[in-house]
Amino acid sequence: MRENISSGAKWEDIVGYSRAVRVGNIIEVAGTTAVKNGQTVAPGDAYAQTVFILEIIKKALEETGASLEDVVRTRMFVTDITKWEAIGKAHGAFFKNIKPATTMVEVSKLIEKNMLVEIEATAIIGDQ
């Protein structure tokens, strides 16, 4: 059984994607950026954007019956790798004890010029 979770982002219908998709015990969370009411949150602040993004991911996971503790992988796409410490600190605030496999790579740009970070997540819900 497939469950699609929408966040209402303007790009979901344009591009044809869901914020998260759950199939069985696996949840994939789409690339998530720091956007609220169509505007980038905290332009120039990689730490604040990362925290905002991880809160969105947490909410999407909860809507599927999962939690951050179920996350086994995150992927972080950043526009300026020199900001890795701020981004990593924010990621660590959420995942310090969970420690999913993670990747951080620098990309040339994201969909909006003020976006500094985009994060994907994979969660697997274990036997209940």
C-alpha cells in the first residue's frame, strides 16, 4: 500500500511529487528546502535553514507514522560547502544520538537563489 504525504509546496503539483511517500515500512522524504508561504526562510543563514528543513522532515515522517529515530539516511545538498559546520551542527542537533548514514555535497545552486540547503531522508520503521 502506498501513502503520499503532501506539504502543499507550490512545486509539488508543477513537478509531480510528494513531500514523502510511504510504501510498507519504508518512507522516502523528498528534497526539502526552507520555504514558508512561498518565501525562503532565513536567507544567508545555513544553520537556521537546516533546522527549519529538519522540522518539516520530522513533521512529514510523523504523518506517516514514523519518527526521526527511524531515519537511516540523510542527503544534504548545499550551495556553499564552507558552511558545512553550521549545517552539520544543526543536523547533529536532531540526529546526534540517531546517527543515520549521511552525505553532504556542494551543488552549484538550488531552485531559489536564497536557498542554501536541501535535505532528503529515508526512514525504515522496524517491527512494532
